[in-house]
Amino acid sequence: MSTRERKVLQRQKEREARLRDAGSEQATPAARVEDWQELRSTLPERDAPFTTVSGRPVEPLYTERDRAGADPAAIGLPGFFPFTRGPYATMYRTRLWTMRQFAGFATAQDTNARYKYLLDHGQTGLSVAFDFPTLMGFDSDHPRSLGEVGVCGVAISSLADMERLFEGIPLDQVSVSMTINGPAIILFCFFVAAAEKQGVAAEAIRGTAQNDILKEYQAQHAWVFPPEPALRCIVDMFAWCSEHAPKYNPISISGYHIREAGATAAQELAFTLRNGFEYVERGIARGLDVDSFAPRLSFFFDVHNDFFEEIAKLRAARRIWARGMRERYGAKDPESWRLRTHAQTAGVTLTAQQAENNIVRVAYQAMAAALGGTQSLHTNSMDETLALPTEKAVRIALRTQQILAHESGVANTIDPLAGSYFVETLTDQLEKDALEIFAEIDELGGVVPGIEQGWFQQQIAMSAMRQQREVEAGERVIVGVNDFTEGSENIEIETLRIDPAVERRQVASMAELRARRDAARVQSTLAALTEASRSRENLVPRILECARAYATLYEIRHAMESVFGSYKEPVFF
Amino acid sequence: MTSTIGGGASGVPERKIRVLVAKPGLDGHDRGAKVIASAFRDAGFEVIYTGLHQTPEMIVAAAVQEDVDVVAMSVLSGAHMTLFPRVQELLAQAGADHVLLTGGGIIPEEDVRALEARGVGKLFGPGTPTTTAIAYIRDWFAASQKAS
């Protein structure tokens, strides 16, 4: 103990003694915050940044003083406005989060086998990863697809592929999430048509299409059409689903990609929610009743390394959404106020160096997701910085969730960190930051002008650069990368390889499809779609007709693109 | 370019190294490409960034038009075994095989070795400090200047 520290303690002890002698009520030794501060000033601090991953300064201690003037109604109770403590009253006491591993590779048959494997191992929902050609609206046999067919996800170019993808998987029982954006309306129609083939009506399908084009322009970059026609397609899906597929989420408003591209927690929170409000405004502008579609809007957040900040982010997201929907957009149905979210551990935190350490990173992130109250979760596999995950790596990632759910005890009580001086302070700070960023976006003229000016893209790139500098300067330790290295970090671990024959098989199956379908029906449905694209009618029924006729993804895309044009990004770095 | 970045060891002004940072294929993951482009610029290189979704033909046309020393491709899509050889081939056809073709991304070690064996420059994986790539390009450039 240092001399200064000893002196401070001595003085505090003497004060307590004087109080005791005077018969004061505070006679019991009760440390005061001032005492702690005085004591703290005598003690050295470790050489570490003491900021969150996003660069937010963190105090050494939070006390009731940090909560002075806080409104207890801002915390509330789970299942009640403003939903800070959770969207549902009983949360994991009634139902655990859905364990939903994102998967897809090679052909529809290959991925179908992986889905059956995952369902057999206790996974409770499916999540489709499409290959890059599909994400960009190209058929497997399009020249732009060369070398990319089935490599990073499954290749789906028509209803025939979608039928094979879900063969033997009842679409009225298993909920299916599809990560698809630019051509989402087309893949959604393939899905609806595939369900029809199984005898499952649209009314019965459950699941989600990501369908969040705004974050594509901002961060993920799998776009097809320019913003205005793209937003029209999204609102078409809102309207169609609210009438015909009431259990389906026509959008998953996603912060994940924004964060992975480099954004801070506050930027992820603000951009995502502001995008969400943009979709709401578009729906209202179409003349839809906000309560007819808002209850089916869902969200998707990243869960990064900073444990408490991530928990606070999910809590703040629910509160901002609830307040905005009720107060700004006049939603009356509590279902419209309730933010439901999927979460995924942060792929960007995985390291190629000492890759097995990723299991531990994923486990902490998964715990933050559960403590933040997510409705479903994907846990990344340890080998994803090297290639697509192997079955073994995926199994460990899924087991991580099962251990969390069944062994750790975190699912026993709802929002256990509520009332924590630190977590509540962080939740408030994140909400405040988000509102400030909303004001900046409004100054730009809104989300679409911000995208066109490259503002979001630049904000994200600047944050990414700051993080890179911190790591390279050694200011932030990444175990196995810039500290605790072992010399030879790149362990040879087994990786999944996609056989180039997959592309040849897929291309051959496209040729076979084109030969056997009714060409006249394809042409007439496509022509009707082009015509409808010029009008204001809802495009879903038209695209469904094309899908049923086995028109391909690119043919349908092209039929719309001839009217809508394509998106050109503002290039900068 | 005639601008200089200070004298070389001999006191003769060195010309700036010109680098095309390229994103081939349909992959939209540009975080790495943008970070490395900024780091190259901060290191004093002349940097041209292609933007996303470029075909090998578009990349080689840009490389020739901009008269670059280096093409640095970022590939996270798994299509590296198609894209690197294709760009290499097209560079040679365009008479630009003096250009260093290098890059990075999610590329398994085995593929890195195979591509390097066919004459592609060094390929950098996740977690590589930007300074490593900068030093590599500087060394290559110094050696190629001496050779010519």
C-alpha cells in the first residue's frame, strides 16, 4: 500500500470514528463515493485504453450518482412499452431463442443435406446463405457468375432450385430466413411458389426475407436496382404479406453488415433504426395503415466483442423503436412498438491466427446476445476467416448456444442486468448517441440523399480505419494477432472446399430447365411483369406468375431492370 | 506523376508508386479494400480504387489506362482461383506483365501457395498489418527499378 493510499484510508477512518462518537446515524462505516474517488486518486491504472471497442470512454466505477434524474419508466418491464427489458413478458422462460445457423453452399441438393443435418442436431430454424450470383440477381449460367457459383452460398436460379433446397422440409413447420436483398422480391416469390408445390399456402409460411436494401447501399453492397424502385418493391412485399402471408416477416432491418463493414455500436444502432423508420415512412406514404405492416418488421443486429456495450445496444434499440413508432409514427398496436431481433456473433472479430480461440470469442458474444434479449441467434464457426465452415466447426458453434441456453443459467431470469448502474447508463448513452445521429441524417435530407452523397459509406469507412490503426499501433490487443502470438499462428485446420464441378452441374441443370419449360408462358409472364413495373401495381403477384412458369432469376431481374435501371455506387475510399 | 516523396538513398527523387486497388467479382465486402487503399495513400502511394463488382477485363483496362505499377485485388468470395489467374492472363495479353499482381482476402494457405507458384505476387490473409503489405510493395518496387 502506498503512503498516499494509507493516509487517505486513515483520514476516512478518523472521520467514521468522529461520526460514531457524535452518535450519528452514519456511524457504521459507510463508504461514500467521495471516499472512493479520493482513494482511487492514490492508485495507479494499468496501461490500457479503457474504452469500448467503439471508442467510448468507460469510467472505472458507476454508482447511483450516474443514475440521478433517470426515469424509471425508461426501463419498465419486459413485454411492456418501451420494451427495454425485452419484447415479450416472459422471454426465455416461455421459449428459448431460436438457434438459427446461417448455411448454404454448392447446389440446392448439397445444402438440403446440410439443413437436414442441422435440424437433426437440434437446430430450430433455417437460414439460407445464397451464393454471390444469386445475391446479385445473376443466374448460375450468366457470364458474370463464372467462378462464383455455389462458392459462398447456395446457387438458386429458379423455382426448380428452390424446390430442391427444401425437399423433405415442411415449410409450414420450419421457419426459414433468407439473406437476400437486391433481388429479394424474386427469391421470396420462388419461396412462396416452392411452398405451394408442397401444398403449403402462403398463409402458413413462417420466416423472414432480409430485404433491407438501404443497408446494402450503405454497407453490404449486394444491390440490383436504384433506391426508389428498390424501395417500391419492398413496400409491395409489406402490402402483399400483410394480406396473404401474415406469419412472414417481409424484412429484417439489419445492422449486422453496417457493423461488420466498420461502424461503431452507436452508428450501427442509429443507421439501422433510421433505416427502419424510413421503411415505415415509405409504407405510410403508400397509404398503408402503419399497424397493418409494422408488427411484421424484424431486425438483425451484430454482437461484437464489447460485452456490456452490445447488451446495452440491444436494450436501447428496443426503446428507441418503441418510442419512435408510438410517438412519431402514431402506431397504436403494441405489436408495432415491439422490436424483435435476430443476432449474429461478429464475423469480423474472428481471427485467422490461432483460429480455435474464435470458439471463445463466439461464446462471449453469444452470451451478450442472450443477455441483450435476442429472439434468435447465429453463432459463427471458428474457421470462417479461412473458408466456409466445416460440419464439425458448425456443430461446435451450435453446441455453444446449447451450452449457453441449458447450462449457464442466463436463460433463467429476464434481463438480469437491468438496474445495473453501468448497463443502464450505457443504454441511455447509446440512445442519446443514436438520436444525435438521426439529427445528422435529417440534415443530409434523409437516408436516400445520405446514401447518394456517400455519407454513410464514408462514416463507416472512417470508423473501420480508426479501428485498424488502433490494432496496428498496439493500442487494442487482439489475442494471437498483435499480442500473445506464438510464431506460427496459422494452424492447418480442415476447411470446406467447393468442387469446381458444382458450377458445371448447376450450369447443366439450367440448360435442362430452359429446354423443358414452357417458353411461351415464360415470355408472356415476363412481358406482363415489365408492363406492371411501369405502372404502380403490386409486383408480387406478377413475379409469382413468372416464378411458377420457371422463369429464371436473371430473366425476372432483367424484366424489371429494363424499366428500373441499375444502381451505380459513388466510388471513394 | 512527377510529384515526389522525398529523395531516395541516392538523393534522386523517387516517383510515387502507382497502385490500383481492385474488387473483382460479385463480392461486396469492401472494408479491407478501402482500409488498404487509405493505408497505401497514407504511405505516399498514388492510389486508384476501382469500386465494386469489377470484371477481370475492367480491372486490366483500368490498370493499363492508369499505367499502374501494382494491381492489388481484394477477394473474399472464394473465387480467387478463377479471378487471380484471369487477371494475370489479361495483364500479360495487354503487355502489362511488368505489373505486380498482389492482393488479399479469405484465401486458404494451399491456394495462396498455388497462386504464388504460378507467378502471382504475395497474398495477404486476415489480420495482416497494412504496414506488411506496404513494405512488400516498396521492396518489390525498389527491386524492379533496379532491374530496369
